[in-house]
Amino acid sequence: MKKRKVGTLSLTALFSIGSGIGDLLTNPAHAQTSNNNVNYKTSWIGNTLSGAERLDPNKDYPYKHVQNFVSACEVDRDGKVFTESDWDEDDLTHGVYYKGDVIANEKSRDINVDSVTDREGNKWSIQNNTVIKEGTGVKITSLVKPTALAIDNKDGLLMVADDGNDKHVIEFYNTDGKLVRTVGVPGGVKATKGAVAPNVFWGITGTGTDEQGNIYVCMSRSGTRIVSLASDGETLNWEMLGLHFIDMPWFDPESKGKYIYGKQEIYEMDYSKPAGQQWKLIAYTLDEDTYPDDVRRPDPNNNAGAGSVVFVGKVKNQRLMYTVDGLNGGDIHVFKFNNNGYIASPAGKLPRTNRSPAFSIDQDGTFWELDGKRILKTEVQGLDGDGNPIFGETQEVATLNDWVNPQRIYHDAKTDSLYVTGGKNEYVQEFGGDLARYDKISSGSPTQNWQTKIPYNWYNDSVPIQDRILGIGFLVAEDRVFIGYLNKENEGDESNTGAVRMLDTKDGKYITTLRTKRSGWIDLWQPLSATRLESGELAVLVEEDLQAKTMLYVVED
């Protein structure tokens, strides 16, 4: 069992990882009918594998998925890729990948990418930003940032992964230290303006070849990418992706669900395809060469990097993306997309009164914040000459004097309605069990439209821990209220973690609960994004930290 933190509480993850769960995600476009006769399909984005099948049938975990944060890898003559990670939430820290699948978890294998021995017995090692052929005086000094070495299993050449500025390539050298060939687009995503291709690399942590000359590259910058290329260095054999960990992607509201923005990724969707195959990674929006201080860039103390997306949209005709640091509220950073392809460039930081999770960004890009019982808002007044947003003064809009302690808010700009959760008549911790809608919130004289109770018994000691219920975050979109639950939102069945309760915005009445059979806890306080598709269906994204992916529900609504 793993210790997790929620707010200031230390909790024990007790989600089931028993048998009988594989059918949900391995059956393409798996359809379900909720307890209220609402049909929906369950899928996911961000990971090549579903996480529904045990890696070893005789062990409870890990399940098959592409792991978090591959920090090193090496390749054998047959083309097996052996990896190493400092952390994987589902304990797949040493995945072995072969022909587009993960086949084992070899924790006993020690991987060293800093030094190698070639076929002639010469030892090569990385020393600072130079590769040394020890005891010979041969040095490779043209490198910018060598991150990994390997010996080519076909021709015996030295392979050097150079992940430095304007490089991001694999270079092959002979025993004299002379460059023979280079694989990869020099400059990586900076050169392609974020467009992804099989030979566009970033965050290289390991490389190698098999005896046929196929080339393998491992990458990790807030997520894992492993590619196998043909010997020409361009043609893709296979690719494995595990791109999400405690971060939340966001639907582009103008595209009707066709495009989804992660904090570093852009996906293109095709909902006609089977479950888990609807998404395609088309862009990587972090250009570390040009913007070395971008907060989305991982550092040695934070593998995941900063930020989870809480808004994407056009504000004053400028496409902006907002990200928030941390699990439960932090700095909100703004990025812009203009004149540089897919690259998101830093565009400032949104002013905050406090760092609580009680905030929302509405459809206009306006920032709403709860400060005690005060409702505050900060609007975008315009853009400066570089296209960066100019935020106005923070204004107090209303005070929730009829609440004991409000906990979360969400503003719907389409109706100027504010939704509030927490404790209306009693003190509660965390998310609370009351939900209310207020209209005309910006008028100075808001009126309560409705109020309802939602499941909440987390701090009831008389309830067994595995049956306790706690909402963690909510969203208002497309005339629906979506509430994400940290653990199971128990309706008398065998549901597990990651449930989403759906209500009607017009009266607060319950519609259905969306569930999957195996999911990690929802960790983020802003864990949801939703939009209406061209088909009229509702698409709902839900943060899922267990297996480096994000859950996707498509609801016939």
C-alpha cells in the first residue's frame, strides 16, 4: 500500500487491484450503461497501454502501462529495451519493452548510461560535457549536453545522446572519436516549432540499437516516450508513450473536442476509433532551448515539472493557456500561442490573493477566487505589445455570508452563475457536502438558484475507510456539473476510484455517475475538463495518476 497526501492529510491508498477488471479497457470502445440509464463509453489518452492487464498474472501489480519518468535505458541485440525509473506510481520502475509492448519488470538490472566499453575493450565515459576514451587522450569535445552512451549492436560504433541546445540528436562515432552519422532533427522541437515526428527528440535519457541496426531512443520530460526507428533513423517501427502524471489536459473549446492541450502536449482526437486509440500526439509545446526558465521544465527535484492545465481558450483574440502549480493550488502561469507554431511561450503570472484550491478560470479567461467568504475576480483588460495579457485590479464581487465555510467555486461566464461547494450550515473539511448555484453574481445582488446535498462522509469515523466518500474538484460545462471523487463515490456497487458524478445545472438534480474499473486516486483539485463533441455527445477528461494517463468518458447526453 502506498501513502498519498490529500491536503494536509496522510491517507492510505486502498483501491482494489484485484481480478476481473481487464474487460473494461481492453474491449475497444467499451460501452456502459449507468445506474440512471445513461450510456457512456470509457477510454483514455496519454498512454499507449490501457493498464487493464497484469504484467505478471501471478502478481497483483504492476499492470501493463508505459511507466513514469524513464531516467535511463539500454538495448540488447534482440531489440529489448531495458529501462529504469526513479518513480512509477504503479511500481513499474524497470519496464522491459519489446516490439511495442511491455513484457517484464526487471528490478535487478543495473543500467549505466554514463560509461560503456566498446568491442575493442576501450572504456568511454561522460565527463562534464565531454566524452573521453579513457587512457588514450581521445576526446569528443563538440558536444553540448551528452546524457547517455551506448555501443551500437550492429556495427560497434559509439552512440552519444546529445540533448543540448540546438542538438537533441543521437551521434555515432568510430573508435577514433570521429563523427560517422547523426540521427534526429537537429534542434528538436525548436526546429519543428513543436511539431512531433518519429525522429524529433527531447529529454533524451538513453539510446541503443539491435543487431539489425534498428535505433531506439528513450526520452523523459514530465512523461515517457520510447521510439524504435528503422536503420535509416527516420522510419518509425513503434512508439510507446506514458505522458501524464498528476497533470490535467484541457479541451480546446473551439474545436468541439478535436484538440486537447496538456501542459506540454497537444493531441488530435478521432472519436470513431477504438478505446485508447482515439488520440494522437501531434505537438510538444515546451521549447527549453528558447525558454530555459519555463516553469513546465522539470528540474532535478521535480520530475513532473510544474503545472496542470486549468484553461485553454482565446482571450482578446489571443490563444492562452493557464497552468497551476502543485496539487492543491499554487502559482498560476500564463502561456501564449502566437507566431511560433505549436510552441507555448511564457506570458506572465496571474496575481493571486492566496494559494488555496478555491479558484476557477471561466470561459473568458477571468480568474475567480475564494478568500474566506469573499468572492474575488480578476479580468484580462487587454494585451501588451508582445501579446501578453494585462490583468486588471482584483475586485470583490460578493460575500457568502450564508455559508459556514465555502470550499470550492466555479464561475460559468455564459450565465454569470457561481457554483459553490463546502459547508452551508456546518463546518466541513476539504470539499464538503453542500453544492449551490448563485445567479447574477457580477451584479452585486446575486440570488441563489438552488442548493443540493452531495455525497460526503470522509471524516465519519463510524464508516470504514474503504467506504468513505470525498469529492476533490468540480467543473461546470455544457449545462452540467461534474464532480470528481478522490476515492469511490459509492452507490452500492463495486466501483473503485476516480468516479465522476454528473448533475444538471438548471436544478442540481443528479443525472449519473461515470466510473471505470481501475483508476488511481484523483489527486488534483482541478481534475476535470469537459466539452460537447460534434456528435452532440459529452466528452469528459479525468485526471488519473496511477498509470500515466488521463481517463476519457464519452457520454450520450
